[in-house]
Amino acid sequence: MPIRSSMWLELKSSQKHPARKALLAVSWQPVRLLPPRTREANQWRPLVIWVIRVWEPDPQKGLKPWTGSC
């Protein structure tokens, strides 16, 4: 998915990592989910949902990139 927006996020510290600011990329697009292939689902229609992906494309050196989706 292409990057459609970006945002800064303040990440709290943890036992393994210090607090920091992360520049996150945001993308979204519709996805068509097909119904299961069962006799009961024959009359069901595909469901269109939106997928949102948020990730840190360029994390600070030595740190694991932040990522999330819904």
C-alpha cells in the first residue's frame, strides 16, 4: 500500500527502550473479503472493509521499528 500520510508519535519508555519520537507512515485501502466456500454461505456477498496500516519506515539505529494495523 502506498504511503498516504505521516505523523509523529511520542513513544513511552520501556525497560528495553528509552522514550522517543517516531515518524510514522500511514496507508489505507479497501479490501474485498470473500465469504467462506460452504453451502450455507452460498447466498452471502463479499464484504468490503478498509485496512489501515501504520509503521515506522526509518527507525532510529538499533531500535525495532514501530508497526500496527487494523
